[in-house]
Amino acid sequence: MNYRCDKYGNKISILGYGCMRFTQNAGKIDINKAEKEIMEAYNSGVNYYDTAYVYPGSEEALGKILEKNQIRDKVNIATKLPHYLIKKSDSIEKYFLEQLKRLRTNYVDYYLMHMLTDIKTWDKLKSLGIIEWIKEKKESGAIRQIGFSYHGNSEMFCELIDVYDWDFCQIQYNYMDENTQAGRKGLQYAESKNIPVIIMEPLRGGRLVNNLPKEALKVFEEYEVKRSPAEWAFRWLWNQPEVTTVLSGMNSIEMIKENVRIASEVQVNEFKEKDQELLKNVSKAINSKMKVGCTGCRYCMPCPQNVDIPGTFAAYNRKYSDGKMTALKEYFMCTAMRKNSSSASNCIECGKCEKHCPQHIEIRKELKKAKKNLETPLYKIGRQIVKIFKIY
């Protein structure tokens, strides 16, 4: 197993265990299967385990397994505060204590603000005393390092990086999201601030492995180096020195062994120019099914009405590459889960964006199509719930 260091020089396995996708039977986690898989990963050198308050049964299952096998002090637990559920100051402590109980521990190694969306969300947490709370927990040793996870554009990510002295962060990043979400720009900005980056969705929830278009599979098949689509995706990430750890939701022994093998072999900057070209061609094959030729360059931004234009088009395109539910989930997180909505319906058709688009996209026309496809009745209900209960 290869390791990279966090902000304080602690070694973290470059392969992290994502505990959101434990196998379930009849709606409950199969704890015996999960234990075998966790222990396989642990014995293979994986020392970073990521969970969250809102992953059903995940914290409790992980806590039981680590306690039973007496390895709590030999691994790193990362879990997340559900700030979107917090309305008053004492709720922060309440949720944290519940998490410690579930995890059967008295400290968390890496604690994240879950899905931090924008500066206003952070300001809300500050008004509830989060900074003083973090300080007390770090001084007592109950929290070793503090960070945040993020879904959204690179500009807001960079702003969030600068609002606090973070120890680490977590972003969605893969070869298809190189210029969307926080993207390479966000990754490199975090690295410039000496902030380690944990990667989630390296395979886009498995979609860079399953249901790839025939044209993409053909590109892989005809290449001189024979690797699985998953291995290419992982190697592309680990090729970059700014990447600290890549999370994988492993739920089979075979998957763990294969990912461990790759994580034990890979080296920084091992990609050749033709390897990079391979994945660009795969991306083109996947993108050929997309509706809008947006590259995520963001020359159209900022929008006077706060529309996240590249984010909207990324979600709209994802409907045709990854499926409707994936697209709706991404669009909801990136536009509705914030105090000031950045949805396509904000557009007043001023046309300012089109003057700056190097792809000459008819942005106003395409935003209408995206709105029709993405702002479903379910989306609108969800947005109202966010407003009423201030879940941002």
C-alpha cells in the first residue's frame, strides 16, 4: 500500500474505504459481510475509513467492527457533521456525541462539515458558535483534524478554502469532472494552501465502470496497455501529487484486493502523454451523448442572477450519461441546497453570459431546456423544504 501525508505528516493510505455502500439485506447492513471486507482492507494497509451521520447504519456498523477487532487506535475515522439539520447551538454537541456513541470511540480523526455549500452556510454555522466549538474539541483531542466536503463549482470552493484554517477537504473529482465541481482548479488551489484533498466519487458512483457507451469501451479495448476502466480512473487520480486519498465504496473482497493492488503499484506522474490522451478520448466518447457542449471553462460567470450555468449544464448532460436520478441529485445539491438558489429558473435572459462563451453556446435557450428537464415537481418540493426548514 502506498501512503501520502496529511497536513501534519501523518501517513494516510492513498486508498480510503468509503463506508456509505455497505451491503444491505432487508434494509439492514450485513454486518458479518462488512466485517470481512473491512478487515481485508485493514490487513492490506487501508487506514482511512469514511462515513457520515446520514449514511443509514454506517457509523454504528463501523464502530462495532473496529471495537470487536480492537483496531480503533490503528485506523483513522472520518465522519461528518450534518450541519443542514442544525438550527441551534447545542445541536452541534448533540449530534457529535451521538456520533461518538455510534462509533464507540471518544475521538474522531478527521471531522468534516458535510456538504458545505457556500459562504453563507459557513456564516450561519459561525453564528451558532462552530468556531469556538471546534477549538474546544481540538484542544480536548475529541477531534484531531477539521475539514469539509463539497459539491459545487470551483470558485465557491476556493472561497470556502480561504474562510477558515482547514486541515483537509473532500471533493468529487474524476477524469470526467476535471473541469466541473471543484475540479482541477480547486484541487490545485487547496494544495497551494497546504490543504490535503480527499477524493470522493472517483468512478462517478460506478458509472465510469458500468454502462459505459460502446464507443468508450472500444477506446479502452484498442489501447496498447490493457487495464480495466476502474484501474484507469484510479491511476489518473493517483498520478496527481495533489491527491491525498481516494475513497472507494468497496463491497466485495475481490474489489478490495484489486483496488489494493493498484494502490500498491501506482506512482506519482507515471502517466505518459498518450495515457492522458486515452482518457480524453474516452471522455469524448462519453460526452458524445451529452446535450450541451459546455467545457466548464466558466467564462460565462458570474451570472447577475446567480445561475450556476456550468453546474446546470453538467447536471443536464449527466442525465444522458449517468441517468436521471444522478442528474437530479447533482442539480439539487449544486443549486437548491444553499441559501440563495443558483437554479436555471433564476435566468431573466439578459444574455450577458452568451457574449463571453468561447463555445458560442446559446446559453439562454439551453438553460430553458435544462430547467424543463431538471426542475421537476420533486425538485420544486425539495427546494421548498430547504427554504422552510433552512436546510443549507
